[in-house]
Amino acid sequence: MYRSPIIRNVKESNKITDPRKKDLTPTELDFGPVTFLIPRHFGFCYGVENAIDIAYRTVEENQDRRIFLLSEMIHNPTVNEDLQRRGVEFLFETDGTERIPLGSLTSEDIVIVPAFGTTLEIEAELKEKGINPYQYDTTCPFVEKVWNRGSQLGKKGYSLVIHGKHEHEETRATFSHSADHSPVVVVLNPEEARVLAEIMTEKRPLEEFERWFGHKSTEGFNPLKDLELFGVINQTTMLATETQEVMDILKQAAAERFGEADVKDHFADTSDTLCYATNENQSATYALAEASPDLAIIVGGYNSSNTMHLVEILEHHCPSFHIRDASEFENGEKITHFNQWEKKMVEAPNWLPSGKNPLRIALTSGASCPDVLVDEVLEKILSLFPDARSVEEVIEPFRV
């Protein structure tokens, strides 16, 4: 139900012409007065497709039982709303606020763990109710890879720095799994990494740690002691380049504190945990930005971290609009989009620049966005150009 007649053909064609995924040049769909630039990599990743497959199969096979999701399975409202229409209920809001008490569940109920994973504490509560939290587990394999790497380091006595948004479901889950074996602290961005580095090298007083990180670290975390041996892991949907920058900042602090020659004895290289799908999508988005679009449309949930990072990349190059789906257009005269910096919806009148022929529009989506929603956005924009070539004509060379 989430496959698309337009984008699917483009993606399948690219798989054939570029099987090794080396070419990041965007595909150009030339409709005459408007050309859409489609990145080489975007939309559903393996982890999301796997989660959707498990969730819908669970609903199909258990029509006589109550089915719950711990929280949004993925950050896409279309998918989540469809599951709710099929009778699935959410136990928690995305921020962790309880919607339905776990105490009201019985051993006959089914609970689906979302793609972000969940905390050890919630796992334990479910087991106490006689519910196996792993029977219908949609946790992304790359999230689990991060957990496993953290566990390996924990067994060797390492502390962990998590690059992520501490209130995000995935980061809460990663924090819980990591705190089971290691001292842990969460940093949001390179700016916070620099603050932590300065505390670690005693350029800032130790007392500042509590103000900056006390609410997102394990109890008693001492950066002077606990960062003598540490590694950096991440929320998989963060900007990969930013995670690398966080790593570099903290590695340099370790080198400054312990000496360049001994830095490997104090800082673990964890770059192998960065999610391949996030890397591919972000690299393709940089290439999309360099293709000189006049504007960009990014489709995805408004609480989707990976989608917001795609917007962040593109908005440095052209006017960029983050929309949920085609319903955010109003007769072509204005577009309603999400401003992640102000955290609110914004109306943009006259969003289509005039005097451009052809108008070049970059069109992409987040990892939790079905391709069919991108199709609908493309067709909605096309409807504003009555002289445009037909979809059938433009897509014909891409059919496989």
C-alpha cells in the first residue's frame, strides 16, 4: 500500500544502472516548465520497511487480540494513523508520557516495540505482565548495532558519550541499554561537545557539568574520572558529519589531556556504528543541494529527526519547505510547512518563484516517509503547471 508508481520506478532504475551506489547525481524528471531533482537515496530504509512489515503482519495475524505499540512505530503520521485505524493503540507519547498504563495490560495482549527500540525498564515491566517484548520487536538492526558496540566497550570498562537528542525515543532507549553497563552522558551537538571537552580538560570548572549535562547523564557521572576511557555512539538519525565532528572534538580533548601518542588507549574509534542508510541519504542530499535547485520540498513527519537534518542540509542552498504530505498545499497559492527552529507551522505565500523556466525543484523525503506520499506531492505541484508533460511520458524511460 505504500509503494508508488512514480518514485518506485526511478529507484528501481537507479538500482540497475548504479548497483554499487557510487553515483550520487540526482535524477532529473523533466516535465517541461518544471524539473524535479530526485536524490539517489532517500525515503524508506531497511529498518523502517522491516518495522512496517512486522507491524502489519502482527495486526493481520492477531485480529482477535488487543495490540499496542509502545509509541509511534516510526515518525510518520500517515503510517501511525493507519495502524490506529486498524485498532492498534499507543501506550506512550513520543516524549515518554504515558497514555495507557502498563498496569492495565494482560498477558493476552500484544505489544509491538517500535523501530527506535525501548528501555530496559519498560522491557522488564512487560515481562512482569507476562508479555514477551521481543515477540513483535521492530527495533532497527542498526540501532541494535549501536547497543552491541556500546556493550562491548562497557565490558572493557569504557564510559559512553551518546550524540543525540536526549528526549528522543531512540536516545532514551540507547541511554537505558548503555547505563546498564557504563557511565553515560548525552551531547546534542558539537557545541555541547566543546563544553564537555573544556570541562574534561579543566578549562571550565567541574561544577558546569551539572548545569549542562546533569539531566542527561548517569548518576554521579564525573567527566574527569569517567572520560579517562570512553567512546562515542549516536542516535542513528543524527547528521553523520556532526557525529564525526563530536567524535573529533572529544578525541582531541583526550589527546590534549593524555598525550597524542596515548590517545588510542583512552578513546575508542566507533565510526563503524554510523548507520549506512543515514549516511547514504545525507550524502545524496548534499549532492542534491549542489545540483542548483531553485527550491526544495522535503516530505516527512514533523517529529522526524532524520527528516529535519535533510531540511538543515538543503536550507543552506535554497528555500526549503518541510511538509507532512500534499495536503499542506492550498491551491498553489501558499504552502504550510514546519519551521524546526521555531518549532511551529508557517504559511508561505507565493512560494513558487516566478520567471524560472524550467523551475528546478529538489524533492526528497525522510527515512520513515512512504514513497507514495512523495508521488502525491509531485503530482500536486505538477497540477500547478497545466502545460507540463504527462507523468506517463516522463516516467516511461525509467520503467523496469
